[in-house]
Amino acid sequence: MDADKNQNVLEKQLKTLGQKVRIDILKKLKHAHTPLSFSKLQKEIFGNDPPSVNLSFHLNTLKKSDLILSSDNGYSITLLGEQIIEKILSIEQILNKQNKTLMIRTSKYSKEVFDINKIEKYLVKEGELEIYLARQVAHEVEERLSKTNIEYMTAPLMREYINAILLENGLEEVRHKLTRLGTPPFEVFKLFNSNNVEITPEKFIKKLGSDASEQFLLLNLLPKNLADLYLSGEIALLHLNYWGLRPLSLYINTKTIINYLFNIDSNISARDKNTTGYTRVIINFIDLLQRLKQFYSEDLILGNFNNELISYLELPKIKSSNFNFFISQIFQFNTLINKCKSHLSLEFNYNGKTKDQFSNQIQNDIPFLNSLDIQCKDCVKPFLIFEGSKIFRSDQGNGVIKNLIKGSNKNNLIFYNQNYSNLLNSSLIQIPDPKEDIIILDKILVNLHMISAEANQNDDLFFDLLQDKLISVFELFNFKEKLVQKKLNPLKQWDSIVTRVFDKNKSKIFKNSVKSISFFGLNQAILNHCGIELDRTENSEEFALKILILMKKIINEKNEAKNDTFILSAPHRDSYLRNSWYNGIVQHTQDINEYSAKLIRGTSNLSLSKKIILFKKFQKIIGGGCLFMEKKPNDMSFQKFLKMLFQSEIGTISLRDCTF
């Protein structure tokens, strides 16, 4: 009797489940973790197309068979309904496997049979998704695949299915975690097919790796709100591919290196003024530079280079073969990292020297500078930083300046005035104390133009937005410090360099590092906000100065509160200005070439004397990281131009735009 009764129940249930729409209803309710309303269920099953069947009729039939329940919150599946649909899914899987075997090509270039359990584990482990949601998504993937004629899938295509379902279910954060790194095939083909002679096989591989490193930083290492600041062009980051891996620059007084070389090689000393001693010093010097280059992205700054290394080598006395070898090694080192820009900055310091001492030193330096110009013809030279007080004051020095400017060193040449406070690196970051070897952690730039666009000529809103951006920049520095420490501290070579070269504890070296905050788009911001350029009216000039004063004030408050080492620096010439346009700035209808590292517009009609007066107002706020880059007026002699610049007490000067 019981057997007959069970048989009748089975026949009734099979009859109930004989229509596909009812099985679809059970599947949807099984995977839903909350009851579904009638309209929601209808959309889940039929999409946006109007249903061709009476959904209410099918729901009532399932309710009569105790497979689903209804309440004020909607429809849900019963325990019986869940058990039965599980069996149906198993039967479907068996039939699918019998009819076809779906193969997956994995990211490890192997092929394996599709396994729903692996999708669940993947979602839980990498997406940090709760198990019941992972199971729901996995079953949805399996169901969709079963409706296709695909017999062979790649792992990326499988991830596209998974990502689509995650987005449909409002799980965008999970999809973000699962985003794969890599360069789009179109870009790889473009690089591969490029006729650019600079794209060597090594650079081809390096470029692909750089792209993945940048994506990893923006998608996985930084919080989304901070990554979005870069992607939208609101801030600029330098060397994005290495941003979370190493600091921006290193500053080392050359005396530190000389002492280090004598300590590691007992066969040489300061008294070894012979060919063998010179050769060993040069080899060990270049070897140390090679070991240091993996630990910075921008440049290595060697303070007091001429007084320590060039004076030790006594270049007028050294053999020409040794001398040429030294110059060639300097040049090769500077070009090994990136041929497009300098990664070595050398300071030539004449501060405190008598007239005779200056004359002797400059005579020692000239052969090095001339040889550097000859051997590195039409190539990127080291960045040369000259203490200019003695040079500008002497006839001999004027001749040196003329030769430097006329030579190929011109673009990588700056002069600082009288004291150490204006010693800069190639990114115009001030070196606070040349006697102390330090790390420059980074330079992050705020886009003032985009702030002005959002503020819409509201002063209070402009300053509120600027303060918010600076808070985000402080956060970015905090992340960078942690990321770089995490990457470098386990390395034995880094530990050796920190303790033996910098003579510091690696746990403190980043805390004491220089953290530079800068800006770009100042002239565009003032034009947009005030309606006229900053060099044309007092109101525009006043507002520009208020911007920088606020930045300096917030930075000082941060330093005082946290005993930190943030500084304000000026913008510098680099690709970040061009790259920023591709991060959304072009929407503000500015010409792609309008952004400039100059604080005063290149097209300004101000006289040189008025430009100097205005520039000094900026210099007073920004300090050592402010570079004067104005052209010599056509009706002014070279001597008078230099004298005017020197007597004006401008901190740092570039003559790269000058013609003579």
C-alpha cells in the first residue's frame, strides 16, 4: 500500500516538474539567499521579454506540490523543493557530460575538464566570497555554459562569465578582487609589430611586466578611492610601475661613498695616489652605483662630487686611459636604467672656497665636464648641480657656464645660489642637509586645475577640496612607506646598504625620509578660477599665493603633529604632465600642451625684473624646490643676464631655455 502511495506521489511530482519553466523557478529560488518577489522572479526567468506563459499558474502548481512557499516577502523554496532540484541538477550534469565534455585551458597552459567545485573554491579563496554565494554563482556559471555549444574554453573566457554574474548580483567589489593583470592583446600586438628601433626583445618583456606591475598597484595594493585619484588625473604619481617597490631617489654625500670604498677594500686608501689605486677606486665606485640602482626609480644624487671624488682622482694627473674609463663608466651607468632621462645627479660645490681654491678646483673639474660632454654626445648626461655663487662672480666661472650651456650638458644643468638649502635632485626636491645621507621616498603632485573645475569659482570650496586632496596624499605616502618597507626590508643587500652606506637602522630610514608634495596646473587653475592669468592681475597673483601658502601650512601642521618630514616642492618637467591628460583632464577643454612646469607662463609679457620679483614670492613659500627657468631677453648681454640673476638672490636657476 505504501509503495503504491509513494508511486503516486512520485508520478505527481514528475508531472509537476514536466515543464521547463517550473524547473527554472526552482533553480532561481534555490540560488537566492532571500525570498524573491513575483516581479523579480519574473525578470530573473524571462528577462526583459514579456512572458509567454502564465507565471502565477506555475507558481501555484509548485506550491500545491509543497515545492515552494509564498509570504509577504516573496517566494522561497522548501526543503523538499531544494532536495528535488539538487537531484535534477545532478541528472542534468550527467546528461551534459554524456553529450559533451567541456574542456578548460588553464592559465598554466594545461587542459582539464570543467569542475564546478573549482569555481566555488576560486570565489571563496581569491574573491573572499561567502560559501553560499560562491555556490550560487558557480551553479549559475554551469547553467549558462550548459546552454552554449562551447566545447573548449580558456580561463579568461571562464572569468568573463563569472565576472558578468558577479556584476549582475551587485558583487562589484568581489569582481574587483578577481581582476586579472596583464596588457590587452591589442596593445601587445602594437608593441610587437612596432618599427621603433628602441623596442628590443628585453624592452618588450620589460614593458609587459611594467604594465602588470602598474595594474597590480592600482587594482590590488591601493584602496580604490586612492587609485581612482590617479586614474582620474586628480593626482600624479611618478614611476607607477615601481611605485610600491622602491623609493624615488637616494641622496648620498660622496664622502660617504669614498669612506665606504676605503673600508671594504683594504688595498686602497686616501694616500694611494697611483694608477692601481685610481683604478680600484673607480671600479669599486661604479660597482657600488650598480648595486644601488635597483633601490631607486628617479635618481641617485651624489653630493659634493667634485670635492670628494674628482679631487681624489686628481684628473689632470691621472692617465688618460683611466680617465676615459671613469667617464665611460659614469655614462654607461646613467644610461643603463632608462635612456630617455638621467638617473644620476652630481653636485659641484664651491661654497666657502677662497679665490685660489676655487680656481684650483674649477681647473680640476673642467677636464671631467669637457670629457663628459664629448663622450656623451647626443645622449642623456648626468644631472649636474652647481653651487653658483663663485661661478657667477668670476670671469673664469662665466667661461665655464658658457661652455656648459653651449655643450650638450645644457638640459641637465642647474645652479643653486650661495648655500646648501637649494641643492636639488632631478625632480626638484630639496635636499635638506647635504651632510646627512637620506632617502627621498616619493614626490606626489596635486592637479590644481581639476580642483578649480570642481570648485566652480567658489574660493571656500576650492580650499576645502585642496585640503581633502592633501589628506589623500598623506594617505598615499603612508601606503608607499609600508609597501616599500615590506618589499625591501627582507633583502640582505638592502640591509647591507642601509647599515653600511647610510649608517642607519632600516626600521627608521623611511620614517626620516623626504616626502615631497607638489602640484601642477597652477596657471590653468588660476585662469579658470579668477578669469585671468596669475601674472596679469594682483587678485590672480594673490589667489595663487594663497593656494601655496595653504599647502605649506597643512604640510607644516602635519610635520609638527606627527614629527614627519613632508616638504613642498615645485613641479618639474617630466612625462607625468603629458600622461595626466590621458587620465581624464582633457575633458576640461585645455590644449594638451598647456600644462607646464613653469610657475610663470612662458608667454607672459612681464619684464625680466618683474618676473624675478613674482618668482621670489613663490620661492619664499616653496623654498629650495623652486627653479627659475626664464629666457634671456634678446636685448640683454649674457654677462648682464647672469649678474642680474645672481644679484636677485634667486635660489635655483636653469638656463636650458636660454640661447646665446
